[in-house]
Amino acid sequence: MTDQVSQSGWRAWLTTDTPTSRRQAKLSSWYHGWLAFRGNTMAMFGLGILVFLILIAIFAPLIAPHDPLAQDLGNRLKPLGESGHFLGTDSLGRDILSRLIYGARITLYIVILVALIAPVVGLFIGTVAGYTGGIIDATLMRITDIFLAFPRLVLALAFVAALGAGIENAVLAIALTAWPPYARIARAETLTIRNSDYISAVRLQGAGPLRIITKHIWPLCLSSLIVRITLDMAGIILAAAGLGFLGMGAQPPTPEWGAMISEGRRFILDHWWVATMPGLAIFTVSLAFNLLGDGLRDVLDPKDGGS
Amino acid sequence: MNAVDISDLNVWFGKGRDRVDAVRNVSLTLAQGGSLGLVGESGSGKSTILRALTGLAPSWTGQMTVAGKTLGRRRTRTFYQTVQMVFQDPYASLHPRHSIDQVLSETLTLHGYRDIEPRIEKLLADVGLGPSYRFRYPHQLSGGQRQRVAIARALAPEPAILLLDEPTSALDVSVQAEILNLLTDIRAERDLSYMMVSHDLAVVGHMCERIAVMQNGEIVETMSVEDMRAMRMTHPYSKHLLSASMGLPTDEALSDL
């Protein structure tokens, strides 16, 4: 009974039209966003998968039934469910399920690092180009064009070849190839925002370009960028897997999903599960990010004035 | 000393063949504590004069003097503490992601005030919004309330001159009257000088002592509001505008048909 009262009290506090403090106003707008997001079943499904993935990555040592690196050549290429290996074993007798569980850490690591680098670079370049215009705009956008002109994986391969193989370099290479679309989006958003009255109004208060870009333009670009990031996540995972598959990303024996597929490729006809299981994992996570991105697009659309 | 002196102002947009001369050889003065209305049809360059004055229109020639200081290419912060502007559309002039509190506190911070809390409360009270509005976002406010917030923002640096760019044209009639009364009260309290742009002669007649009529980027006639009420005007376009606003057909308008 009291629980119910306090719960409805919280809800009323969060959904009120007359917030009484800065904190309440912020929380209330977040809560409204969450309510809109929660109504989208597919997006919630995607979010559920990703939360599950994060939990797996955090608790990998507790969940994994075997050591992901322990080789057992007598037990190699065992099919699903045999001798305590739920998803079978690979060509060196390592437990595939454990490798997938530990691989979630690497996948998340790659995704998070790329998501921290590429959109920030793109946002900065795009908004500066869009707001200042003129020669700076032209220069920055031609550089962006040059990066856009190359196919992503080919450019990433070139970077990795120059930097040396390894996860960090793969992340760097993917980030370096992923920022141009963000710069384009940020610039396009900035062009529509920069001549609006609220930007003129803050200029009349003597605000400089730096403040206008970071405090007034960034918050409005952010939502479309977040949506774009989540939609790109699938592509980033696939690019990382592609680099791993080509031997340019994570190095053996690291249980990276793409590298695992690459290994399983040799026996795909006789021992299909070795390549299929990591493939399914990549597929599921990519799908989850896409669903999440679709849901976020509905919630974060800046054109509806944040309501 | 006049609040605003403008002489031979030319403002244009674009260059080469795309060049549009929005304002041509305009000279006008706004007396200290006075109020000047700029009227004319859409595209006659009324708003452009305000934008040039506030530094929002980049390409202009001529001389503009505000409170005795001649304006250069760049506006200083002191200028923005003297001159502020209220924009036409309150739905476009407030940042959609900033609460009223953020809008006002940022403005006050930019102008170097320290006592932000009491000032925000005072500003909201001055424009007739209760403290309950302080943490709302623009989408939680009506058009009239938004325009009050925009007025509060313009008043924040305690300017001497307020530029009003059709402050009521985006609002419905009953709210228009409230905002106009608010502006009249504020002017009386704070001894402000107003320069107001409108296409509505009734609004300008209510608010302003002097009226400048614009057509095609030029001022065709300047008169006092008494002259306007008594229909003592010389230029045919002014006559046309006034009779149109009173709903009377003129000989000229009839001959146009």
C-alpha cells in the first residue's frame, strides 16, 4: 500500500509539468524519453540483448564453463553438447561457448572505443565546418570527402597494415574510417540550426563561437548522432570481425568473434558449428544495435522539440 | 543625444548577380526614451535594419551610432548591454533543449552578473511569469509565455534600448494585447527606448510616438503618431498603407484593380 503511494508519488514528481528544481526538470525530461522508448517493443528487445551482452562480458569468468584458451587436442572439433562442451570445441579443442563469452568483452571494447572516438571527431569537425563556413568549411569538408571516397574496410586495412596488427590498431583504423559520415550529419544539422533565431539570440548576449557550438549546437546534433552510432555499431562490429577474419585485427589466441569465424572457415563443411556460433553471436549483437538505434531515433528526434 | 542615429544605411545580401539590396540609404533617429515604429509590407527591409544594428547582417555601409558610440564591424559586449532585441517568433527564438532557467542564467552569466538566483526570480516576476515556470522547457509553454521569456532574456542585461521585431505577430489576438501591455509597462518602468518593427499599424500606433514608413528598402515618410491618426501624411504609399489597415479602399487601390 505505502509502496504504491510512494511509487505514484515518484511518478507524479517525474511527470509533472511544473518542475521546481533543475534536477527535477532534467530527470523529468529523461523519464519522458524513457516512457516513449519503453513503448517500442523492438527497441526494448534490442536493449535487452545488449544489457545481457554487457552482463556476460562483466561476469565472463563466473559464467564461462571452461578456460577459453585451454587447448585439449584430444577433444578437438567436438559437436554441440558433447563431453560437457555446450557449443562444441574448435580445432584446438577449446570450448566455443567460453570463447564466445570472453569474446563479448573484446567486441564491447572495440565498439565502445570506436563509439568514443569516431563520433566525437566527426561532431567536432562537422559543427566547426558548418558554423564557421567559408574557407574552413570547404577545407574540412574536402578532407572528409577524401576519407569518404575509400571503402571503409579497404582504408582500415591500409591503416592496420601501416600501424601493425592488433586490437588497438584495428579500433584506431575503424575509428579513422568511421568519422566522415558523422561529420557530414553534424554539418548538415549545424547548417539548419545556425541561422535560427535562438542562435541569433544568444549571439546578441555576446556569446562566442566556441560557446555557441558546444552549448547550443552540440546538444541538438547529439541525438541524430547517437542514432547514427547505434545503427553503425553493427557495421563496426562487422568491420572489426572482418579485420579479425583477415588476420589484421585481434591476434590468436584472443577469442575475437571474427577471428573465430576465420578459424572455423577451414572446416565449415564437416564441422559447421565452429564458424556458425560466432557468426550467430555477431548477427545477434548487430541486430540488437539496429533495433536499439531505430527506437532511439523515435525518442530522440530533435524536431519534436524535446517533448 | 539620440539613442540611435542611423544615416545612409545600405544593407545587402549575396553578391554579384544574386545581390539583393534589402535596405537603401536609410537615415533615422530614435530619441532617448523615445519609441519609433517601422512599418511597411513584408520584404520592405524593416527587420533588416534591426539585424544590421545588432550585427546580425554582415554586409552594410553607412553610419550607425548607438548612445553616442559609432558602431564598427564587430559588436562589443558593452553594446549588447545597451541594445537588446526581441524576436518575431517565440517558437523559434528559444533553444528547444534549454529550460527557462538555463536560458536566463546563461544570459546573466554572459553579462558577468554574480547574483543570478535573485535576478532570475526578479526577471520572471517582471514579465509576469510565476516561479513555477522557471524550470520548464519551451515546449511546456504557450506562445505568449514563450514571448514573455524572450522579453525577460532581452531585459536581463538591463539594456537602454529594446529592438522589437514584430513581437506579437506570431501570437493570437488576445495574447497580443497582453504582450503589448507588458511591453508598455516595462518601458514606463525602465525608461527604455523602443524601436519596433511591425506591419500592423494599429500595434505601432498603440506603442510608438514616431512612425517611419518603409517601401522597397527605403523610408518613404516619417511622421508622428498624431499625424498618422489625423491622416496627415504626404506620401501616397503611407496613405495606401493606412487606409488598407483601416479597411477603406483608396482611390489609388481602386484604380489598381
